[in-house]
Amino acid sequence: MGNNTTVGNKELDYIGVRIESIGGLPTNTMVAYRVKNLGFATNLEADLNEVRVSDDTERQDGNIRTTMKFSAGAGYSFGSEVVYYKPA
């Protein structure tokens, strides 16, 4: 607790650099990166992807059902610019 904690409307920062808290990381883990270095990555051209569209005219409800299966995640351009810290 100190100058680097959020108090009221003050944002969390370190030496003027804004810090975001990500709930999905394990405890005692820190990741430092530039936002420009990260991106949304998919494998849309892989053979295991699947898109299905079914027109349920037999049910007479007028609905069209879709199923999409593919992988997605965060990708990075320069791995040397991403710092992952987990204490021993």
C-alpha cells in the first residue's frame, strides 16, 4: 500500500506508466509488454476448423443455427519485448 495503489479516482501507475490488473493471471505473476506488440491470433486457415449452418425448416420455427469451431488467443510480434515474472 502506498503511492502505487488505486485511491479514489487515481489510477494504478509505476513511474508514470499505467498498470492494469488482469484477473486471469495466477497469483504472484507479472507480465510487462507494450500494447502495440500484442494482437489477436487465430488459426482460421487450419484444416481442423469447421463452420456449420443448418436451416431448421422442418421445425417450422424459422431459426438458422450455426456452429463455429476454431482456435484463438493472444499473439505477439517480438517475444524479447514481453517480460513474464513468476517468483520462485
